[in-house]
Amino acid sequence: MIRFARPDDVPVIHQLVRDLAEYEKEPDAAVATEADFTAALFGEHPAAFAHIAEHTEADGTVVAAGFALWFRNFSTWTGKHGIYLEDLYVRPEMRGHGYGKALLAELARTCVERGYQRLEWSVLDWNRPSIDFYDSLGAVPMKGWTVYRLHGAALDGLGRGGS
């Protein structure tokens, strides 16, 4: 089952993000707190949205198998919004059971229902299992595009009028 995240999901979202950071070999980069997620997802002006994939254990216990965290973007070329998928993560023991595909299908459904033109995300070059999975869905890499990022001292310097 895929459902929108609720405020009581924040601790599990926080843990799944930390698990994802471990998987991506950058555990120290995940510095967001539960308060950060609460504000971003459930504050007065939510800036991001999340879906939870639920798994029911044999004893009836429902656990989070994974999550998708996303936000709206906008294409000046199409004049329409889209979804940028910031994170998609399924717990290792839950992989291969369709949760990742179900999360992406829910986001695609959201795009179709709202008239959004694109569902986009980034994937690490070394993450062959994910690349193969995305390819199997018909997703295509954006050849010729490189993601740039300003952060830390460079962001601060430029933001304060420096170079």
C-alpha cells in the first residue's frame, strides 16, 4: 500500500533518509533532523511531500518498506509543473517486491492527474541496480546534462555578494 506520509511518520522518514545516506556512502552528509522534516513536510507552507510504502508482516504488523520524498518543479519550456523526486528508498530486505515501482507509479499517477509534464530524479553513476530498475520502467537518462550544486562556503560567498 502506498499512502501520503503523516506527521507520525517523521521518525521513520528520518531513519530511512539516514539509511539511504549509508547506502550512498555519505552517512555524515545527512544532517537533517526530525524537526526539519516536520517543518518541510507538515509546516504552514509545506515545501516537500512524501509517500510511504507499507508492508504487512505475517503477524499483521504494518511497517514502512520505503518512501519517496518529492517536490514540485516547473518547466519554462512546457509551462507546466512537474515532480522532482529527491529520494526514493526501499529497505534492502523489502527490495524486489514491487515497492519501488509502486512508489514511482504513484508519483506518475500524481503527474497525470495534475497535468504535470515530467517526473525527474538523479541517480548516482555507480548505482547500477537502480539504473537498471529505472531503465526497465522506460525512464531515460538526460544525456549531455550535468547536475551542478552550490553549497557551503561557495553558496555563502555568492549569497553575500562575493564571487
